Amino acid sequence: MMQHLHQLFATENSQLAQALKFSLYGLEAVLNQALIEYPQDPGNDLCEQVLQELHTLLNHTRVTHIDIHDEPKLIQLHDTFNSDIELNFYLGDTHLQSQNDDDLWNEIHRKLLRVPEYLATSWRKRALEMVQKVGATEDYVNLYHLPFIRDEIIYPGLNGSVQARGLCLSKEAFLKSDIAQTYNYEYVHLLTGFVLLYIKLIEIEPDLHHALKSVFSFDVVSLDSEPEQCHLYIKALSDRLERVQKYEDNTDPILNLRAWIDMDESIHSLVFVPPAERYSWWGNLQQESRRILKKLADKAIQAGHDVKIRQLSGLYADICAYSKDDLQLDCGGTPGEVLTCLRLYTRINEEQNPGRVIFRSLR
């Protein structure tokens, strides 16, 4: 059936193809609205798959049209983004890869999640002004739902002259997962949210890498180009969540703290190249783990233990004595500075454990 749909859409000057295309746009909008109105419907997962197939089919027809007849409507947005020097400082010399408006809107906004919030806010406003000039408007309904412990619109989609899907965090999607019912302690709930969120993000974001030492210690590895590494990283993430759950009821706060330190490392080891800026949306999201880790450290201190935890940042020369097996990159940030802290430095009852960072080389 899909083959015949593609053939009909490819038929030039076909009124039937246009009629079918408009009908499918309508079906896509109806199903998106239905997902919102009936969040507990047993057919939701299948509906999401149908929507993805529709999105792929309709997006293919837009790409075909662009390649034959016209350039993307958002070409000005594309060129302006690529030439922004301040963005390049945080993102490295990475040019946009998207060939159509839908993918371009998503690629730009996902990259903005990695830069400081003030810059991201400015650029979101700028991007909206540009798309409005070509007849597009914000769409807060057509969103891709990522499971997490809260609801949050990460960025809107587009409607009008440009159709694009936005992105949001969804508590409903989180609660529908079996794993969310298994790991239901207060703090572990957050870690479960990270695991589910990461699995979905890895599916849609080709720029993600991992730097988890227990999986691969020598480099930052692309999850898109190394499927086996992707599998091993997700397994390590899940195993560490299980360990945290195992120690949650333990009366020894140090066992629980150590398990959290390992889990926090796995969370912060999902990175971009160069890593996201600390005060970006992505950086703030990952910091949620460390805020709870600090509370667990305080709890251990109150129980009489000598505990110190330190997030390593600043000049690499100043902190390298507290870290081990660090990784260096030649892009992003300021040469000689730490780009991200993968693992915290800890001292627990006189036992010191080095942290681990990614830093910018001096070259």
C-alpha cells in the first residue's frame, strides 16, 4: 500500500494526489488531538506508530516537492543559524544537515537545547519571527511526546505554510511504562524518568554520544553510528538504576550514595560533541540528578560519615589532580577548560575517588 501511495504522490499535476495529501494532513491532526483527549486509550501506542508512518510519508512528499520545484521556505533561518559566531562557540563548527523545513525546525531547536538559556531564548524568538514571515505559526498540539516525570513543552511545532512537529516531556507517557511502576520510590522515580527519556531521545537525536567509562573508556562514541555501543550504554544505564533501587531500602546511607554516584555518572555520560553548556536546557536537566545526590550526601553526613562531593569545572590544570581517565576534544568552549564533568570527585570516610571530565585541548 505504501508503495502505491508514494507512486501516487510522485505523479505530477495529479489532483487525486493533492486530495489524498490534504486528507492525510487532516487525519494526522485528528489523531494528534485524539491522543491528547484519550490518554488512557489502549490503542495509543499503535496510534503513535500510525502517526509516525503518516509523518514519514507526508514529509517524503514535501522533500520530493522541494527537490523538484523549490528550496525550503526556512532557507533564511538555515543560513542565519549556520553563520552565527556565538552559536558556533558552543556548538562547534557543525553545520545544519536538514534538507527540508520540518527537519530543519527540529534540528535547530534541539541544538538550542545545548547552548546557554539566554542565547537559546533569543534564538527561539528570532526563529519564530522568521517563520512567521513565510506564513507559519506555532503549533502546541502536534508534539512528539518524551516520557519523563513532568509535563513540559520543550519547543512547539509549526502549522500553516510550514508543517513541523514539536517536542515535549510527558508525564502520561512516563506513567504508562511498566518500568515506572517498578521503580516508584520518590528519588528513584527521577532516575527512572531519565532512563525512559534517554531511550527515546537516542531514537530521534543522531548527534548523541556516550562517554561512559565502564562501556568504552578511550573516546566519546557516537550512538548513531555505533549501534552496539548504544545497546551497551542503555544496558549499563538500566543496570545502574536497578542497583539504586536495590539499595533504596538499605539502612546504610553510604551504599545508597555510592549507587547514586554511579547512576549520576551514567546520566552525565550521555553527551553531545562538544558537550552541552552547563546552563543550557540540557545541562539543567542533567543537574536534577546532582541536586538529589547532594541531598543524599547531606543525609550520610548527618548519619556521622565524612563525605565530600565536588563537581569539577573551570581550568583543567586546576582540577586534573582530582580526576582520572579524562577525555579531550578540540572543539567547543575555551581551550584548556573543562567542558563537562562526567563523574563527581568524592571523598567518603577518607577514601578518595577521582572524578572524570571532558576538557578542551589547548591546541
